Amino acid sequence: MENKQNNKINLNQRIAILGAGAAGLSAAEALKLKGYKHVTLFERTDHAGGKCLSIEINKKNYELGAGILTKNNIIPLRLAKKYKVAIERADIGHSIFVNKSGRQIPQQSLLLKLKVLWQLIFRYRRILKKYKVLELPGFDNLDPSVTLPFAQFAKENKITDLADVFSLFLTGFGYCYADHVPTAYVLKYANWETIVAYLKKQVYIFPKGMQGLWTRVAKEHDIRFNSVITKITRAEKITIVTDAGTDKFDRLIVTTPLDEMLLFMNVSTQETALFKKIMYLDYQTILCTVNNFVEATGYVPDNFIKERAGHPVLWYYRQVGEPVYSFYVLTDKDISTGGVFNESKTFNQTKTFNETKVIDNLKKFVVQMGAEVESVHQFVHWKYFPHIGTEEMNNGFYDKLNNIQGNQHTYYAGEILNFSCVGFTSEYSEHIVNRYF
Ligand SMILES: Cc1cc2nc3c(=O)[nH]c(=O)nc-3n(C[C@H](O)[C@H](O)[C@H](O)COP(=O)(O)OP(=O)(O)OC[C@H]3O[C@@H](n4cnc5c(N)ncnc54)[C@H](O)[C@@H]3O)c2cc1C
């Protein structure tokens, strides 16, 4: 086994990175800064950015994936500055809330607002201090109490009103239902810096689309787009076989879904056992032109429960004056490869939630609000929010994964290691490079 941490620095090593999303490109940037000269990224699609995916309709930009960053998302903001990619302050605070029938829900009463504020300052802040370890990259050395589902943790810690507010950013943004998601993910995501950034409205968007940031960063690196990896063999060297040929590397950084490594890499028994535990959600973005719809971003808290899976949880009104809206739908399907992996090594695509049903739900919802869907421009299924459940977290999933970092010259990064957010996934990549390279 390679000596992981004391690996002598050899800047001539050939390093392969799987995936040219935020994680892969942040790793490539960090390696470049250290002076590594031979870094190659393998990207399955013909573009960089992964879940930062932006499109144009009538010369206006829309986001199909990530849309906003907060001030504490240091790495993507630093890269935007370095490569002169424009950002601007997001106009947050004009959101509306409607029930499942599309009727507007009145604002929280003053009393409830005060309760939420109390729970935030006097209870939640103390909780964050107690579990300070979550401020570090990754999820190592977790206390068993933070592996509990967040709804249960919130009840036990008397922060249920605050938890209702958090659900806007949890379920609304595609990160499970509160009665399922382990608390560690919530505490990492809703850290104090993020909360302060939201309160101070230090939230940013990319007027030309967040994908543009990664397209720009990608120009600085050697990326093999449209790579179909058919085999990875790890021995003294790492051999990567794609439909374009075979290449050898000294080290490998994986930022792509770990469960999919089971399909083409010579994985160890331990890797197999861990990767099969990872779950994903089928989170969907539906970009539509809607006539006579409300000119605001909106949340539908009634749909934040499993029983309402397949109904919109949120819509985003990005371009003022344009009737184009992104609707977000969470389904209750686990679409992990681990769950559907079979002997013939094929994916079971039928597991994804029925699109016709989702569009039908959406159209009915919009009609209830006196509006009409004119056309659907895009329907994207995201294999989203790689995570593990309470039991696996309690069984030390993350400590085990951390222990195999560097085995067979392989390092793992990406969303599962540090939460599904651009800032977090980038942070972990930088952490891996600083620690092991
Ligand atoms: C609808 C939506 C809204 C979001 N909103 C926000 C937001 O506002 N703010 C925020 O911070 N985050 C947001 N996120 C989350 C954020 O987009 C992701 O967490 C982040 O972009 C993940 O980056 P990554 O590089 O880890 O993974 P990915 O972006 O998934 O990148 C992985 C890359 O690997 C490639 N790949 C996969 N398999 C292979 C393979 N076998 N071989 C080669 N390449 C492969 C993929 O094509 C992809 O380019 C949102 C996500 C979604 C879906």
C-alpha cells in the first residue's frame, strides 16, 4: 500500500481526475497551483460544469442546476475573481409561499418569527458549537446524535419552528425530507456562516450562468470530453480504458458517483460494500414558459412530505419580465446504482419517476393559480444528493471511506464526501489535494 500522507511530492506524476464538474475542476486547479504538470480530466459529456448547467432562451440565461452561492463558498467565488467571471448580488427576499392548491400562505406571525429567531440564536448556535467538527471538510468522527434523522433531532433539541424554516432550503433545494435526512448533513449545510450570509443577503448569482465559471476554468486544463470509460485497473499504475484508447497514470482522483465505479473499476470488497450504501434522489428541474403566472420565486411547503412526491416544491423566477420559470420536483425514489445494480451491469432506468405524471401535476398546480403552462423547454433528472442513511452513518461509513483514501493510489472527492453544494464539493477537493498531494 502506498504511504498516503508522506507520499514524496513528485510533480511529474501523471494524475487522472474523473469528472469535470466543480469538484474535478477544483482539484485540477489545486494541483496546478502546487505545480503538478500532468493532470488529465476525464469527462463523460461534451461540456464542463456537471450540475452547474445553464441554458439560454431568447438570449436570457437560465439555470437548470446550481444557481446561487453564498459568501462563504470561498473556492468558486475565488475562481470567479481569478478568471474574471461576472457575479452579482442575488435579489433574495421576494419569495412567496403557497399551499398545494396554489393559494398564498400568509407571512409568519411576529410571534413565530421571534420564536424562530430565539431557537436560532440560543439553541441552534449552541448546537453548531457542540458539533464544531462538522466545520472541517468531510464527516469524520461523527457523534451518534447527529446521525439521527433531522426531524427527530429537531424535536429532541426543541428547534422544530426553526427546522420548518430550514426545510425551505432542505426539501425545497432537493436534499431529502426532514424525517429521512441525517442531521450531520443539515448541520454542515446550514452552518453559521451560511446563515449569516443569507441574513445579510450576501448571496450571489452568475448573470451569464454558473456553468460559465467552469467552462472558463476548464480552458486552463487538459480535459478529455466525451470520454466513455470502460475499464479502470489499479495495480502499480492506474490504467484507464476509454472508447478512445488506453492510458496510464500514477494517481487517480474520483469525483464522479462512487457507486458507478462498481461498473468498470477493479474495486476492493471494502469499496464495494461502501459504494453500495450510497443513495441518490431523483430531483428534477422543469423549465417552462408559463403565462399569467406570479412574478416571483415561490415555495410549496405542503409538498415537503414524501406523500406529495412528484409535485413541485419550489419554482425560480430568474429573469424579471420573462415568463420562464424553473420548477423543482422531488421524488421519493432512491435511484442509486447500488440499489439497482445487477449481474448484467446495466442501470435500471425505469426507476426514475414518471415524467408525464410530473408534468401533469405541474400543469394542474399552475392552473389552480390562474395560469397556464405554454411549453416545457427542458426536463432534467438529476441523480442527486448522494448520501447515506442514519444506520450507515452510525456504522462509521465516513470513517471507513476516509481510511481507504489513497489505497491503490486512489482518492475520493465529490458531493458524497462533503455535501451537495458547489462550495462544499470544491472545498473537499482542495482539502484532498492539500492533504495527500
Ligand atoms: C437543480 C439543482 C440546483 C442546485 N442548486 C445549487 C445552488 O444553488 N448552489 C449550490 O451551491 N449548489 C447547488 N446545487 C448542487 C451543486 O450543483 C452540486 O453539488 C455540484 O455542482 C456538484 O459538483 P461535483 O463536481 O461534485 O459533481 P457534478 O457536478 O455531478 O460533476 C460530476 C461530473 O462528472 C461527470 N461524470 C459522471 N460520470 C462520469 C464518468 N463515468 N466518466 C467521466 N465523467 C463522468 C459528469 O458528467 C459531471 O460533469 C444544485 C444542484 C441541482 C441539481
